[in-house]
Amino acid sequence: IGTVYNHFRSKADLVSAVAIELAETIRARSAPGRARLKTATEQMAAGCRRYLGLAETAPRWALLILDVASIDPGFRK
């Protein structure tokens, strides 16, 4: 039995894998709410409101979201 590092070439690869997993989880959990919004504009506005609320109540999580978005550009959509 090896350590988790046996599955990744570097710490950066490990961090990237975790970020992508987080992004996929957030996308999956927010999909029902996004589906109820009719336009991309409504989706963007709702996402911005959610992020700003998160930044106010849980700044560390908000920073994590920024890190995830920098690793997984598709997350920003």
C-alpha cells in the first residue's frame, strides 16, 4: 500500500486533481438550480450573488472557489 503521492507525479498534480473533483461536485450539485434559470444572464447573476454571499460568510471557501476556477477553466462557465 503506497501513499497518495504514488498516484500523482507532483504536489501540483494532486492539487489539480482535487480542484477538478471539487469543480465537478459543485457543478453537479448546482445543476438543478441552474436548470430553473431561463437565460445565461440569470445563471451568471445567480452565480455572482452566490459567490459574493460565500465571500462574505466564508471567505476561505470563496478563495478556494477562485483556486478551483484557475485550475479548471470550464468551472467559470
